[in-house]
Amino acid sequence: MPIRDFSITRDILRFEGSDPGAYWRRFAMLLTLAVTIATMGLLRDSGAVVIAAMLIAPLMTPILGIASSMVMGWLGRALWLALVVLFAAAVSVGVAWAIAWAIDAPRGVTLPVEVGSRTHPGAEDLLIALAAGVAGAYVQIQKSEISLLPGAAIGVSLVPPLAAAGLLLHFEEPRRALEAVLLFATNFGAIIFSACIVYIASSPSSFLLARGRRRMRFTMSATIATAFLVLVFLHLLTTTYYRYVETRTEAALAAQIRRWAGTVPVEVLRVEVHARDRVAEIWALVDLPSDAQYRIASAADLLPAALARIPFRSTVREVLGPEYSVVVRYQTRIAWQIDLADDTVEPAPVLLLREDE
């Protein structure tokens, strides 16, 4: 951003144009549309619809305006824009909740994947937001690269986490709603931080930070933004660590269950480990021999005797340790293998269950 090109600086700082009222009315309309589209996309579990909401969401511009105001030392404007963005975020959560309430979205059922995916923010989300913030600021400076703007908008997830938070409040999941809000806060802080770096790097320091008062104001605002980002990062780092532990433990637990089953066909459908709560959940499917359909007995009596040689709890304790509680959910099915040459009926082999893993 050369010194002589003051129009770019003015466009970034005064993005509302000559009629701020008209801009903010358009902003409110686009934000409402984006939240509506994102909410319906999340409920329908449609990633394509959610992406459409990202493309029309107008939050990126005022957030970049906060960064540019900070660099120029205009703390009053930066604070006002920050309040506008936070108010818009709160309204977005409310709109998503209202939509879910109006259509009477069913509660107590499995959450859509698109909603659940925004309740586990990690350190990688911070890196994505930092990169997207750089891209957004770069596009603002280099108007010739305007074609990159849709990609930057998709990379930054601003409206979908807010819509997810509103839905989760309707589903009476306040803890997970807070995690979705944290994802928005991560993107909000990271965009401001990375955009400030781009604006400073693209302009001579003598132009941006020439005056002592401007330098002092920028230092103050940058310190606050950095402190906010550090707090968010520490929380995300903890979440990422637990996610890493859970993923490794789940893989080890699934492998241990297969070793315990041996030649008995046991299909591990799902394993979930919650490291914070010290709880593990296991879903499994156990094959019964063909003659089990003619016997009257409890499900436990029908299970192959080989599974009782080593207690299941001893098997999982080797992986999880004694401090965990384990929820086991298993189903049984009749399975056999027929030799079409002589019609011999044999137990179904284990290998067929594991070829696709």
C-alpha cells in the first residue's frame, strides 16, 4: 500500500461509504439471510448450503475495519466496530434459535454432523483463521486480486458457528453452544491479529506509526488483541491435546477389542473416548452361529464361549486404566457361511469383517 495511494486506506477505514445508514441496513439484511441459510444448512446437514451462507455473510468487512482502525490508532472507531460485530453475533445466535423454535426442530435426537463439527474447535482452527485473515486483508489492499475473496470468505467460518450456537441452545446443549461461540471468537481474534500484520507490512512504518500518540494507541490495542488471542489459543491447545489423546486411545481400544475377540467375529462399530470425563463408549456387533436362532436363551448365553475366557472389562482396563467408566452397547446377528458346492454351513469368517478397514 504505497503512501500515495490514500484511496485504499480510506476505503478500508470508511467502508460504509457516504451513506452509513444504507450500508448498515444492507449489512443487517445480508447477515439475516446468511444466518437463515446457515441455520437451514446445518439442520439439513448440507455442507454446500453452509458454504453459501459463508459467501454472503458480511461480517468480514467490519472485522477488517477493526484491524485497520487499530493500526491507524483510531481506538474509538475500533471499539465501536467491535461492539457492532459482537452485537451482530449475539443477534445471529438469537435468529438461529428463533428459526429452530419456529420450525419446531426436534430435540433429543442425534445432532447433525455439520452442527457437531463446530463444537470441537482446536489449534488448527486458529491457524485457518490466521491464514484467512491474511488473505482477506491482502484482497482489500490488492483490489486486482478480488477473485480471491470468495476463498477467503469460505476459509473463515464466522456465521456457521453462531448459527450452530443458536441451534444448540434450542437443543438444550449450552456447553456445546459455548464451544461453537469459542470457534467464532477464535476466528474473530485471529482475523484482527493477522490483518494488522498485513496492513503494517504493506505500508511504510513512517506513514502508519509516525506520531507518538498513534503509536501508543496502536500498541495498546495490539496488546489487548494479542492477550485475547493468547487466552483463546491456550484453551484451544488444551482442547487439541485432549482430542489427540482421545483419538489415540480410541484406536488402541478398538485394536485391543479385536485382539480380545480373536477368531470370534466381532465388528467394532464405534468407539468414543471422553478424556475429560473419563468415560468411554463402545458400540459393537457380535455374530452368532446359525443354530442360535433355534435356541431360547438370553443374549449373553448365546454369545460364543470364547468371549468369556478373558473378561471384557479386563481387556479395556489395559488400555484405559482403572479411572475410566465404560459404556458397552452391543448387538447380535445370526451369521453363517454357505459353501455353494455342497451346501455346507459354517460360521462366518472374521476376515470378511475386516477387509474394508
